[in-house]
Amino acid sequence: MRTTEIPSPGGYMIPLDADIRGGERLACVISHGFASSRKSTTARMMMAHCRSMGMASVAFDWVCHGDSRAHYSRLTVEACLDDLAAVERWIRLQLPDAEIVYFGSSFGAYLDICHICSGRSLGRRAFLRSAAVDMDVSFGVKTPEVMAGIERDGYYKYDPGFGDGLRLCESFFDSLAARSAFNADLPGDARLFMVHGTCDEEVSPGSARRYAYEKGVPLVLVPGAGHGIETPEGLRDIKAFTRAFYLAPQEEI
């Protein structure tokens, strides 16, 4: 595995880990969740799983996440999408003939949807784990608590219950509110697949079902699994369905 940094259009560096050996037919961009990092358990699991399938993979840190040294004021949806585009352009330089596919978790899955709907993505296939399809509503609303923090400190301190948390400026909330996954149109050649836990308390399974129904996206609900889908059954399903989704795209899964 190669650890490096690449330039972001925002003027900072994007930390990434790449498992590219040369000649791979598929390259997976792994997008982590909110307040997480490219070193998360799921990201590491997926890199190993991609290698077992003969795929290249790249995991990177979103703006202000993980090892990113970007100033907290740079965190917006637009900046994240610019970085995602920069990562896949870098992959294209390493593997000019490979198809780029996506694996997104929660916030990362939401951004993958936004990216594909933007019309500038180099890939068209995304596997979405616990997709935060309602991110614009769950985080895009400036509550009195949020505004009190912004007015007092210039940012709202988000504490996820692990790590250092994130400092969120008003521009971050505005960027979320301006982008709804439900209101964005998927390109005709886009192909998504969703896996969601029935006991997810962070992103409602109901929201996932609604998105899947409205957009015609296959959805597997994992009984008893929470947001992380880290039950033995959930991990087994993720590995089985990603293998089918990436390696046999012409088949129904």
C-alpha cells in the first residue's frame, strides 16, 4: 500500500492510501463517513476485500477529516466534491484503462450520489453502505444550538462521540441544505446499490427505502444491524454483494 498526498483544488493536500499494483481492470474509490477517516475499520476492510477481488483501491480523507490539514472553514460539500474529482483524476493517471467505481459509507455515500449526479464523475457505479440520503435535512438545518455556537465561536463543535470531532462553519450547513440527494437526478447510465441496517439510528431505514423506491435503486436491509453494519451477517452481505456488484455488473443481485 502506498500512502501519499495529492493537491486539492482548494490549495491544501489530500491524504490518501492507494493499493495499485498496475493493470487492474477496476479501481474503487473508498469514501468514509462523517467525522471518520480513511483509516476506519470499514475502509480497511474494503481495501483488503478489493485486493481479494483483483481490484485496485484508494481511500482518502475528506476535507478536515483524518490527516487532512485543511482549515476548518474549508469544509463544504463543494470542497468535498472537488477533492473526490481530484482523487479519481489521480487514479486515472495511474490506471488509464481501469473503470472507476465507488464504495461510500454514510456521508461518503451521500457525496458519491452528489458526485455522480453532478455529471462530472468518471465512474457510474456506486455501492452505498448506510447512505446518508437525508444528510441535507439531518445536518443541513441550523438549529438554535448550532447558531449559538457559530455566533459565539465562529463554528459549531460537532462531537460524534469518538475522535476530536469537527468544527463546522455556517457555510458547511448552507452547502448541505443546498444539495438534496432526493432532488438530484441520476444519469441514465448510473448504477447504484444500497445496503442499510434495519436498526440504524443515525440514518433512518425509512429514508433509505424512500430513496431506493423513488430512484429505482436496489436496497438490501440487514436485520438487526445498526449504522456500521458490523454484525457478522452484515459484513458477509457487504462482501458478497460488492463482489457481485463490481465483478458481475450485468447480473441482477
